[in-house]
Amino acid sequence: MDRPPLFTRVLALAFVANFLQGTAFNLFLNLPGYLTGLGATKTQIGLIWGITAASAILSRPTVGRMMDQRGRRVVFLVGGVLNVAVCGLYLTVTEIGPWIALIRIIHGISEAMLFSSLFTYAADRIPVSRRTEGIALFGISGLLSISVGAALGEATEIRFGYDGLFLAAVALAAGSLLLTLPLRDLGPEDGEDELPHGFLAALGQRDLLPLWMATAVFATALAAPFTFMKSFVAEAGFGSMATFFNAYSISGVLLRLLFAGLPDRIGPKRALFPAMGTLGVGFVLLTLATSGNHVLAAGVFCGLGHGLTFPILMGLVVSRARDADRGAAMAIFTALFDLGMLLGGPLFGVLIDARGFSPAFGVGFLLLAIGGAAFALWDRGNATS
């Protein structure tokens, strides 16, 4: 029996649009350097990241409701316009204060809209029998944007300064917006009469609760490298942010290209625990790092772990959620990454200021280990797919 195809023209457009908006967002992995130049401490940088996450979280009920009631298209178009505008506003930041906080709030809202709606748009079109594989392959757009955004941002900042970096973000965001213009929502299926139950119903759905916990733990741990890698390599005197994130994204992309279908064949839950364990190995390597090679190896293991953990968790969410509540469920899922940044940014910032980078990365490993064990116990009675 022939397997249904994964990629169509509209999915290809959505893939490139997500890559461009993700690259624009990941240029701001270099923002801590700019904020440090303005006098920000590690704790302040963590709090600034947390403000972005808080705004994204608070916007998610509205985003989920809009997707389920008005469709995905209106959300990614409005989010795209906001994204272009806010990237340009960074050109006006000259000090640490309320203005940068407001900009980060708007940036959080725009990213919440784009992240939620583009992945939901893709999930709508991926065949059920290849769901985890399709999400993994579509998610390559996000992984590639990490590598390209980190490297492009670093190179642009060195050659053209931070103003050049912010202008590059505007151009990438505009390109993403243009590519989404031809995309249209799917109409309701014949006989479909389900009505959305809403954000709170999806949030409290019993078989989704363990997934919310596991995703929150995963996202909180990721806040350590994603917020502080720039500061870590600068203070350590070895490695580079681009090296770490290039290794991270390339290893994740290769894993997905070669083994994206594995979770669908053996069962997503069976593949989840080795994936989270591999990510944990990356955190251990960061804890013990004394050379650039250790940073490179950590990037590889973190990327391999992320490469399957993310699509497995998302695929399980899509499979368990009601079709009419898919927008709400995906809004919650993506919001948990912002919640992880909201909790993890300040947490790891305080730990780094007080104890240094190694203990902070060690805490990230412990979060993954405890969270994985808790998920295994809590989710025992639920479906494996």
C-alpha cells in the first residue's frame, strides 16, 4: 500500500515561511550581547527574556480561540505584520528600561501567533498515518533557523553592528509574511459538526495533562543554552555560540531526515525517553566543558535529543486533542515553550550570577531526568500514540 505524500505546494510555502520567521527570531540569540553593552546583568537579561515569554503565554488563549473559530490564516497574517514592525523597533533601543520591555512584549505576541498557527496549519495537512514523521520533517524549518539565525546574527553583528542585525531581522520577517499570503485554510470536512470546547477544556483534558508537564520540563531546560550560550562562551574563552547552534541544528536535521519515521513505526512513547536522555547528555557535557570540542559535542547531543523529543510530544498532542480543539491544544503546546523561557530565563540567570554556568547546566540535566521519570509514571494508562 502506497504511503500518502507528506509535502504539497502549500506545505512547502509554509515550511519556508516558518524557516524565515524562525531565522529572524533566532537572530536575537545575539541580543544578550547588545543588552550587556547597555549595562544589563545576567539576571536582567533573564528577566527581559521572561517578559517576552509572559506576553506570549498570556496571548495564547486568544490565539487558540482565533485559530479554532476564524482559521489559521488570519493568525499568521496578523502575526507576520506585527513581526515585521517589532523587528524594526529594536533600532530605537538605547537603554535598559520600559521601552525594551514593551518591544519584547510585542515580539512575544507576534512569535506566539506565528509559532502556533504555522505548525497547526502544517498539522492540518499531514496524513494521520505519518503524523510524527511529518511534524518532524516540517520542524526542520525551525531547527535550521536556529543554526542559520545564530550564525547569521553573529556574522552580521561583527560586520554591520547590531543595527545591521535588526535590519536583517526586518527583511527576513517581511519575506516570511509574503510567503504566507497565498496560504488558505482547509474547509470543514463533510459531516463535521464538532464545536470547539475552548482553551480551558483542552488545558484540562486528562490524557493531555502528562504531555503538558513533559513539554514544560523540556522547554524550561532549553532556556539555559538558548538564553545564555552567548554569555557562556564569552566568559569561558572557548567555543562559540555559532559552533554550538550549528552542531545543534545540523545533528537534529540529519536525525530527522534519516529517522523521522521511527517514532511512528515503534510508537512515539517508546522513542521519547531515549530522545530526552540524549538531550540530557548534552547538558552534562556543558556542565563539564573545558574546551571548544566539548561545546561542539554538547551541541550535537542536544540537537539529537531535541530532534525527536519535540515532534514526538507535538504529535502526541495532535493525536489526543479533539479536532475542533486542535488550535487551542497547539496554542497550549507552543505556549509551554514560552512558559519554559519565563521560568528558565530568570532561574538560570540567578543560578549563573550566584554559582556559575556549570551548576546551572547541571540543574537543566536534573530537570530532564526528573521530568522524564514523572511522565513515565503519570502517562502509564494513556495511549502510546
